[in-house]
Amino acid sequence: MSTATPPAPAPVSSAPVANYDKGLANTIVADTQMSFIDGAKGVLEYVGIDIDTLARKSTYEETVYLLWNTKLPSETELDALKSALRAEYEIPQGLYEMIRGMPKDAVPMHALRTLVSALALHDPEADTDGIEASKRKALRLVAKTPTLIANFDRYRSGKEFVRPNTSFDIATNFLWMLNGEKPTDAMSRGLDICLILHADHGLNASTFAARVTIATLSDLYSAMTTAVGTLKGPLHGGANEEVMVMLDEIGTMDNVDAFINGKLERKELIMGFGHRVYKAYDPRATYLKTFAQQIATDTGNLRLFEMSQRIESIVLDAKAGKGIFPNVDFYSATTYHCLGIKTDLFTCMFAMSRMSGWCGHCIEQLQDNRLIRPQAKYTGPHDVAYV
Ligand code: SDX
């Protein structure tokens, strides 16, 4: 046993006084070059390009390239990304077996979180460090997530698996696998636009969670597992499902006023409204509102859109003065419903798109990393006797 005197403790550094910011609403923890949000003006840009322009003119694959490379691709660069993604659409046979072992009534976001995590078991590069390996894993995750979601739904519906079709883009391929038939161009384009709108959004809760995970130098699959689990919450990505549940519960236009006024009187949250950053109309909701009206008209679901409009009108009368407006989830609910997506798959659709933003943020984090470890204010006792 050494008798040497232990070295004197290092002097406590004059650490800056920590500030208390519950919910981190006023704390910047990273730089990003991917999305810019002006919450007061209701502006969202991906790498400086307005989200409305991208929704109208871009595609999900082009948007993924933009987010990951902070510039739009040339035609050759876009074709190369599309080919690389399509080469990774297929999932390992073990994942199909895993889906077969799942309860048919499993909550889809539980299934997705589990399957995303399991992808690591079949990727020899799962624990390969470095930016280039992470970019290859990001490609696999974006390419394979649609296959996981669609084939889980096929299985739970008692249908045969449908393998991915590498001649289709991501949106078309998803609907092909989900329904077992090629979708119309309008349906493909509708989903493609939803994927563009949901791809990235600054340091939202699930993106922050992913950054915390990758900042420990854990692997990208672990970070994506964290992100899927975080998105599931009804205060975050889970809200789109709750909006559809609310619309179904209301049922008809005649019930809207009493239902919504009742919730407001009871000070209950109205799903699809409010936002930590936007204190104006969420520009994604602006686009989706117009799109929802069109697709609801085309698919005989105008009732849903009209009910949504009435809900918006009542909530804005009561809450716009407090900066509460529709967010991305309010009209995406009607849109996904009109695209034939089951309600309990809505948040999986969000995850499918946001996989690109999450991976992009993890690669940004690795390029300028520091372990993310905030403080907690101790409010417990001191000098307690040990009995
Ligand atoms: C997403 O961060 C992102 O970027 C997320 C996202 C992304 O792309 O990643 O944009 C996606 O998650 C959109 C948000 C989806 N969530 C919902 O629609 C759930 C309903 N919304 C609320 O839970 C709420 O608006 C939050 C959680 C989204 C934001 O809440 P904050 O910033 O913590 O604000 P708060 O809860 O402190 O609310 C301030 C006041 C409160 O009233 P008071 O206590 O001051 O009297 O506004 C009220 C709240 O009660 N309020 C609402 C409301 N949202 C806020 N009242 C009724 N209905 C609502 N929806």
C-alpha cells in the first residue's frame, strides 16, 4: 500500500456562473449550416433556400443532397446520390425475420425504434468511426427506413412483404411497398413534398437528442435510435397522429365548436398548434394547408379540411395573440390521411423524412465535437447523517 501523500486537489477553476435555462429555449449549443428558422417572422430556409420554394420545386433526394452538402447538386451529383440510395433500399434478411417476430399490434414507433437499432447488428461499419463512415451509414439509414416502415405495416396487416423497387424514388418506393402497387404521380409527389417539409428543423428535441448521443462518440445507429424515441412524444413528432385522432373524435363540423371551446376552457393543449420557436404561422403549415385543401378535394376528404379550417379559426381567435399558430403537424395530418397512410404511421412518416436531418446534424457535431454535458441545480439536502 503506497504511503505517498496524494497530490493537492487542483484549484477550482473560475468556471463561468451557469445560467438556468429550463427547456434550453434560450441556449445555443451548436452551429449549423442546414436550416435557418426565424420564429418571429415564420421563416424556414434549408441552406438559405426558402422552404416554400423547395416544396414547390425540389425533390426529397435533392433536398437531402442540399442538407448534407450545403449546396444544390448538379444533375450528375443528384443521379449519383439517387443511385447510392437505391443500392441501399433493401434491408438484411434478418430484419424481415425480426419484423415477423413482432406482435401485430405493436405501436409502429416502438417497432421503428427497434428496427433502426437492429440495423446496426447487420452493418459491419456500425462502429467504424469517422466522417466518411458516418456518411455511408447515413445513406443506409435514409434508404432503409422506408423499407422498415412499409414492411412492418405489410406484416401487421397480414400481407406479404413487398421488396423495394430500385427504379423508384424514395416517395414512390415507399408507397409501392406499403400498398403493393405503383402509386399515382400525384400521390408520389404529395409524399415527396411532405418528406421535403419535414427533413430538417434546427435543434428540435429529437435532433438535439441525436447530437447528445453522437457527441459521446457513440455510433450513428445509437444516435438515430435516440432520435426516433424522442420524436415519438406527442409534444413533438407524435402530435400529427394526435391531430388525426382529434379530427376523428370530433367527427363532424357540427361538433367542432363545442369540442375545441371545451378544450380551451379546460386549458388543454390543442395538438398541432403552438411551437417553441415559431410565434407566427409555421411556414410548413402554410404550404401544407394549401396542399391539404387540394389533396382533400381530390380524394373526397374535404370534410376533414373544412373541419381543420374551423378549428384553426377558433384557436387563432383565442390564442394568436399569445403567439400560438398551427404548426407542421396540424395540416400534415389531413395530408397523410388523404395519401392513404394509417393514422398510427404518421409519426413514422415524420421519422422517415427527418432521418436525413438527424444524420446531417450528427455529422456536423462530429466535425466540431465537444461532449454535451449541461449542469443540474442540486436542490437536495447536505450534511445528512448516515444511520
Ligand atoms: C414539432 O422544435 C421543433 O422544431 C419541433 C418541430 C420539428 O420540425 O422538429 O417543429 C415539430 O414538434 C411541432 C410541435 C408539435 N407539438 C404539438 O403540436 C403539441 C401541442 N403544442 C404544445 O405542446 C406546445 O406548443 C409546444 C410543446 C410545441 C411548445 O411549447 P413551449 O414552447 O414549451 O410553450 P409552453 O408550453 O410554455 O406554452 C406557452 C403557453 C402556455 O400557456 P400558459 O401556461 O402561459 O397560460 O401557450 C400555451 C401553454 O399552455 N400553449 C397552448 C398550446 N401550446 C402552447 N395552449 C393550447 N394548445 C396548444 N397547442
